[in-house]
Amino acid sequence: MERRAIRTFVTGTMLAASLAACGKKDRLKDLPPPPEAPPTQTPAPSIEKSKDPLPDLSPDQRLARVVALLNAGDEPTARVELAELLRQQPGRREALVLQQSIEGDPRALLPSDSFAYVIQPGDTYITLALEYLEDSYKFYALARVNGVSAAELKPGVTIQIPGRFRTPRRQRPETPRPAPSRPSRPAAGPAPAVQPVAPRTNPAAAQRYRRSGLEALSAGRTDLAVRRLEQAARADPGNTAIQSDLTRARRVQSTVRGR
């Protein structure tokens, strides 16, 4: 009798445990699955910019690089190259103007008064600085004063140009030149009428060549500047502004070659 009671107790206990385990499994089925472990990610290697100037550049090449970097908005790298340029040529005027444009107060380089100017097609800070400030290397000071980058300088944008307004050279009417007098000849029979042949001009191409030449001149590439300005003069022979730029570029070229 006692053995039967023990077997009954053991059987009941095992049955209860089995039912409890089944109920636990049923509850586990209703629970949401555990979140997946996040995949392991390898961090991308950081790429650091070189803090050293490019080697084996002549002063003119380094000056051109500084101008190009400032036009592209990369002032930190331009500072590195400019410091090396000043080490090569401590008293170079263009480098000192650029240094003050970057590190000093740009207004110290510019007149106190100013006027509003609407950007026209083909305008750059370099051409505007040459036109109105008479020094293309003040282009970065002009950009800093306005707070408008070279990339944002689009036609229709209004900026302030220091100084007093004057008509730019490209818009000034040209003074007509009197025709040279010819010695009188004895009257003869009527000569056949000859239609004058107008020279072939392309003012739009001339302005493109001029803009390229002025930028090359500002970058210290005098030979390229002279070639581009000569092309501009051939495309628009009567343009006095282009002739003036060409004369100036030839003078700078002669000075550079004489060093």
C-alpha cells in the first residue's frame, strides 16, 4: 500500500513537471524573437591632407598654385604654399599682397568707399580687381570683403567694389581717330567704287582670350598671358582695353626675362 502511494506521488509529480514545461514552451513561442547582433564594421581609414608644400616648384609656379588654391576655396593649403613662396622670395610684392589678403584686414588694402556692382558674364574676382583696383592680386581681399566665394560669383549677383564707380574699360566708347590726309592727285577718270573690307572681329572670343590672359598674368605665367592677349587683340583689333593689357603683359614679360 505504501509502495503504491509512492508510485502515485512520483507519477503525479512527473506529469505536473511535463505540463509545466509544455506551458513554458507555449509562452516562449508567443514572445518576439531576440534582436540580431549588429554587424561588425571596420572604420574607414582617415585621409589626412599633406601639410607640406609641393617640392621642386619655381616661385612663379608656386605663385600660380597659391592663386589657383584661393580661387578653389582651399585657403589652408594656399597658406602652406604661400609661406614657402615667401621663404623663396621674401620681398615678392604679389606674395605680400596675398599674405595680407589672407591674414590681415582686407579693408586695409582697399579704398574706404564702395559701390554696388552686378556681376556680368565673364567676370571673375581677378578681372574685377584688375579693372577697378588696378591690382589683380587683390582679388582675394575683394572676395573676403564681400563674403562671396569665387564659385558663387554668378551673373546677376550683386557685390560691393571698393572705390568710386567708373565705367569699366570694356564699356568705354572708343574715341574715333581722324583719317590720315593723303596728298592730292590730279583729277582722273572716275575710279571704280571699291567696297571697304571690314576686318573680321569676334568680340566674344576676344573677351574669352582676354580673361584667360589676365588670369595667366595674375598667376605669374607671363608667356601664356602674352599669347592669350595677342589672340584677343587679333579677334578684336580696335579694342583699346585689350591693347593696354597686352602692352602691360609684354612689359611684365620683359621684366621677368631680364631677371
